[in-house]
Amino acid sequence: MPSIKTLLDQFRLKEVINEDISSKTVWLLGTVGNTTDLVPGVNAAVVTLERLAFDTQTISNHALPGSDASLLGSLALGSEEQNDVYSWAAGYINSRMFGPDIRVSLIYPATQKHIAKHQRQHRRWITETPRLYSLVTKPFIDAQPASRIQWVYNILSKKVEADRIVYEDPDPESGFIILPDLKWDASNAASMYLVAIVHRQGLKSLRDLTDSHLPLLKNIRNKANVAAEKYGVPHNKLRLYIHYQPSYYHLHVHITNVDLEGRGIAADRAHLLDTVISNIEDIAPDYYQKVTLAYALGSDTELWQHWTAHLDPRSTTESSPETN
């Protein structure tokens, strides 16, 4: 595979498919190579451009004796405004003293699922009863080809990204690895984002968890601080949660700094690990096989299309009040 720089040099923009003003992120869809027609899975590419947070330690170093006093001397400002004691202007920084200011990630070749995941889309609400899970969602999950999570197995077997692993318990039943999520630059502790990926295969989602998995879940909870402390984040600053629906069907736990805000912690998707453990331990060992789970789905996702086909009166007698 060519380097990311080589691929980006060949990238030809088709459209901006999404943006997030709060995280200062934009997603671009295009092709790699000289061909003009975009073909998912062949020449399609999704590029993510994200503004990085300032490195406060680098900035603080300029307050030390002997440091360059002109910290903001490299600012190039446009139009300026002022009102009493308040002034503001837009501009850019010429100096490299602040380090990299943008993060670039690339998916190539990007499949239609990759494109749908990142493009702007309307969201639909699902109220998934245990019966509907068995009837609709579980068959969809079980039908996903193993190749879609081959990259997960590559990480677990240390074929790739071995140098990014910050903690591992190799036990095949209760073990896992922890490494920085690709959405994090692994430098700013305030935005720390780690992910724990379990070694045990066959655990695909929250719905699979029972009391037999409590040792695994508690092990992740107890050891997450070991990994986080490598970045200076104490245990009382950790938020651990499981997504449902997840972005890929191999059990993983998100570990973030509680100061980090973002869509990933929304109530329609994130289930706090402490609550998951308590529900199984204190309420029912098969809690997640009995409970109704509600969540939102993008209207272009494969799972929503699967639900839509199921709720079509021509193909099923299942009534539709369980979606909105």
C-alpha cells in the first residue's frame, strides 16, 4: 500500500460530505488516481480533516526565562473589531512553534458502508425490543462478513499497530488491549480517547453480555486507569462506555477523559460501563437479552435499510410503532 502522502497527492475531490463545527472536522469524498468516475470499494476515498487542539505545554514553555517573548508575533490578522475593552480578529499562525495543527486520516479504497458512515444523513429512531432484536438486528449482525473486522484481528494479533498498544492483558477470556483511538492525536490529555478491544471472539455487541462476562468487564474497568495514567489522566477523570449500535461488531469499550465532549457520548448510543456491570450484576444476569434498547440510526446506514425492509407491510406483518 502506498504511503498516505502518496495517496493524498492523487486525491481528487468530488464533494464535501459532512462537517462538524464543534469539533472543527470536515469529511471529503473523492477518488484516488486519474479516473473520474467514483467506484466504492475500488477508487473511492474518504478524507477526514480535523483541527487539532493547541499543545498547552509548548505554549507554557514560552513563559520560561530566556524563551522567545514574541509568542504571538507570527500571527497574521485580517479585519479587526473592537468594542470597549474587547477586541477580536480572524487570522492564521505562520510559526511552527505550536506543532502540527491538523490531523488527516484516509480510508482507501472506501466502500459504500464507509461513505455512508461519514456522510451527513437524517437520523431515525429505533425502539428495539428483545423480539425485534432477534427478528431484525441479530440476523443483520450475524450476516456481516468477517473481512469487515479483519483490521481488528490484525491489531489483536499485533500484525499492525503493535507500537501503539499501551496496555494488554493477553488472557483469551478476560483479556484485552488498550490503544489510542484513531480520532485522538495521542498528545493532548484533555481530549484523551482510548479504546479497549477484547481478545475474546464472538462478543459482537452489548446484547451478547451476560454475567459470564463480568470478569472481563470488571477487568477493563480496573485496568483502564493504568493505560490512562501514561497520559497523565487519573482514574477519577475517566469515562468508560460501550456503544450500541457500535461502529463495528467486535466488543470494545471507549475510554475518554470526562472533559471531552462529543457526539459519541450521547444518550442514544453510549452505555456507561459502570451501569452495564450493575445492570447485569444487580438486576438480572441476562439483562441485555431482556431489555428494550432505543437508539438512532442514520437513514443511509445498512442497518436502517434492513429495518426499513422488515417494517415494509408488503414483507412483514410486524407493526411499525416501535420506530419513529
